[in-house]
Amino acid sequence: MTIGTVSGLTTHAAGYDRQSQERENRSVASPIAQRAANHGEAQRRIKAGEDLIWVGHYSEAPGTSAFGKADRPEFTRLLHDCHAGKINMVIVNYVSRFSRLDPLEAIPVVTELLNLGVTIVSVTEGIFRKGNLMDLIHLIMRLDAAHNESKNKSTAVKSAHDLARELGGYVGKAGYGFRMVPETRYTEDGRPVVIQALRHEKPEADEIRRWWFDVIKPNMAVTFTPVRGRHHPGSLTNLARTLHSTGVPTVGATAGKRTADSAWDAATIKRILMDPRTAGFRTRPVYGDNVPKSGRRTITGYRIERDPVTMEPLTLGCGPIIPPDDWYELQQWLSTRGRGKGMTRGEYLLTGFGALKCEGGNPMVGHARQNKASGYQCKCRKGEHVGSVTITCDRLDGYIAHRIFALIQTAEGDEDTLGVIHAATQLFGRVNEKPELAGERASLLAERADSAKALEELYDDRAAGGYGGTIGRKKFLEQEARLSVKLDGAEERLRELAASMNPVLPLDQWLPEDGGDATGPGSWWAEADLASKRAFVQLFVESITVRKSKTGNKYDPIQERVTITWRSEDDDEEPEPVAA
């Protein structure tokens, strides 16, 4: 829109509109109605004989809030044009379109406009001009009302959500495999409250069960030779392609118009299967650290809710889609899925578990070469580095095996080496632990980390002057007690799990009795199958980095090209993966 400069007594009017939430179906009914009202007010003034030129609309994108500090590009542009003398009247439907901040924060926004000689016209609330004390008082009252309306609405919504949870209701989106049905529950004093109860959506729940029991579980141990155009029968990628080709409706197809054309992909399937609700557990959201422009926090996943004393998972009334024992087994398998961890590389020792990478950090894969020894080759993205990093499989496999056995045989008296052995021992215990106990351990570690972080933030807030006065101190002590109980409960249960597990590495099985070559003929290493060797390597090795040969000579000393990062006791405690 092209606009000139205000001259004489002519009024140059512009409309401003904003919708605080973007609708799921991308509806813009509210902005359209606001624009119609704003333009209608301008036309009414023109018909009444006012010397007024309509400049146009300044419309924020749907989802732009005025109850935070988020960017509002159209409002910024409006202020700029007012400063430039192009606009001397702004028409809005409600003053709250400008701001829902506290009046003390919002007044500078509107007084800036008034001091520029701009008249603010609210279609529903009247006219506000500079120099009129009553107009300013009225404006402050409207801003205060808008602020309190939002604050009260937020408080009421939170209170309603808390009450619904107390009565067994579910708050949030149902998620794939579930639906919400209204049910009437009663409070202690007999008041009826309608809550949303989570129930299985049978077709979707049956589909999830089929993924696990018919596709993934029967094929977990199947090795597969890669063929162009074909995928491992139990892989998430193959499952996604099958769902797409058979026309199974996606999550988006049933959720709303804006995602109706979405397609199945491995990441979506993995997210659904990692959701603790699938195992019948109650969850709480985990929010990301980054706050988007809208000011609303983004949910990045979910944690299992636990009894603060026993630390037992709290369950949903609808029960599990996949039994908990199976779900924990599934989580172990899902944790091995990702780039460089494919299921089609069973013939190579060091691929398939994400440890082998080139100097650029890219996964290396097995590469069979006709009439030549097979090798490992980096799978770098285009443009990352010139050429490819390659090394023969036999040479690297043998080097890694010799380094591990040398470490085991020289561990006594070396603290660093003993630390690696201890980390390997703990990992050996977890690998051979029941899936449900492994899942519980991961969940408890995450619970402990969350509680410790929350306590630190609570103490930081107190040190910064928060929680003053009698009421503030009471709230502080309540939160401290609640978080301390959760932290102590998680630590106690972790100690119980640790006490029940006393793993011992089978060194006698791995090492030759006569102290000979641990990888030579007749040794455990020489006789073991590929899966056993890979499991052995994983116990001790965190990562392997291979660099390009400096001379191009394949006989360059391998120790100059290969760096092994050994496992450490710090790797012992990994946070629980969360479903996004």
C-alpha cells in the first residue's frame, strides 16, 4: 500500500487487527471481522462528511499475541508510519488489540501514539485523543480491563485444568490411538464437573498394536542384505512406506485441514511408539528451552508421572494399548534407531550402532567392493569435505579388537583403565537387565534430573529476592518440600535398582587360558558370531573416529588415522528419551 504524508486538516486513517491464536484449520474469521469493522468505521465517518482518507489495514499474522513481548511487525510498521507523519488516526475494534500487558507496561505504547497527534478510535469503546484527561483515564481503564480479562482467563483455565486432573480427567490433545469423551464426575462437596476422559480410538489403537506385534517384534533380530528400492521388513522406514501405500490415515488427516495432506514418516511412527500413554501411563509435558515468538512454550515430549513416595508409574483409566513389558522392550529397540544405526548392515562389525564416524562426524557404513577387500566408507552429505574417508574392514576390525583386549589385560593398577572397565561392567548389567527395569531406570534418572533442576531454579529465585513475605515463604516451602520428596524418592529407587544388580564381566570366557593371542585361532573372538562381537565392542567403545590418510597409502600406521573414545562412568546415566 502506498500512502502520502498527512497535510492540513485531512485525517489519514488506518486499521489495526490481530488474532492471538492461529486456528488449527487456519481460520481467519476474527481478523476478517475486525478489518470489516475498522473499515466500516472509516466509511461511516466519510459519509458523515469528515475529511478522511482510508490508508488501509495493518494486519498481524494469525497467532500474534499482545500478552507478551513477542514481535508484532505490523504494529511496528504502523508506529513507523505514524512517526513519519503518514497516519494520524488508528482504528481498532477493541483497545485490547494493542496490548494485554499490565497497564504500566502498555501505557507507553498508546501514549506514544497520542503524543504523535494520533487519534485512537475503538469501534466499540470510543475515541481517545491527546490532551483530554478523561480520554486518558478511560483508556487506562480499558487497558486494565483487557489485562485483567486475560489474567483472570488464564487463572480460570489453569484452575479448571487442575480440577479436571484431580477428578481423573485428561487435559491436552488426545494423540494417535486415543480419543476424548466427556464424563461427569463429582467433587467432594457433590458438585458435578464434566471432564474429558481418555479412551482408546479402536482403529488407531489396533494399528499401533499391529506395528509392534506383527511388524517390528518378529523382525527385530532379522539381518537383511540391502537391495536398491527395498528396506528391512521391520524398519520404521519400511513401515511408513507400507502405511502410505495401503492408505492408512495419518495423524494429520484426522486432526485438521492444515495437515490433511501429510504423509507417514519414520519420525512420526517413532514418536507415537515412544509415547508413554501407549503403555497406559499418565504423563506430564516437557517444554523446550526456546520460547517462540508467540510467547507460548513448545512441548518437546512427555515424562511418565509417578507417585512421589513409591515412584511407581501412575496409570490411565483406559489402560495400555501395548502392555508395559512389551513397551519397555520396544523402547530399547527404538533407542537404536537413527542415522548410521540401520538394520541392513549386519555383515559389518562396526556399523549399526552409531559409533563409527569419519573426521567430519558423518556415519561410516560397510561397503562391499568387487575383487577387493570390503571397507568402511563415510556417508557424508554433499559438500562437507572433498573425497571420502575409507578404511578396510579387516584392518580396522582387528585393530579395535586388539586395543580392547590390551586394555582388559593391562587394567590392574591403572585408574583410567579401571574406569573404562567399570563403565563397561555397568553397561553389561543394563544390557542384560529386564526391559521393564531398564525403562524404569531411565525414567527415574530423568525424574531426578528434572527435580534437581527445578530445585536449583527455586533457590535461584529465592536468592534473587523472590518469595518474600509470609505467603511467599509458605509457597517456597511447599514447592521445596514437593520437589525434595520427588528427588529423594527417585534417588532411593535408583539405589534399590543398583543394589539388585551386581553384574560381572565374563572375562574368563573372553580371554585365553594360556595368556596367548586373544584374537587368534581357537580364541573366543575367533569363534564368536558377529552379533556377539559387536555387543562386546559396544561395551567398551563409545565412538571411533577415522581420518583420511595423509599420504594416500593404505599402509599408513593405523594408530595415526584412528581415535578410540572409551566408555566412561559419565556415560552411565542417560536421560529418558521423551516422545515429542
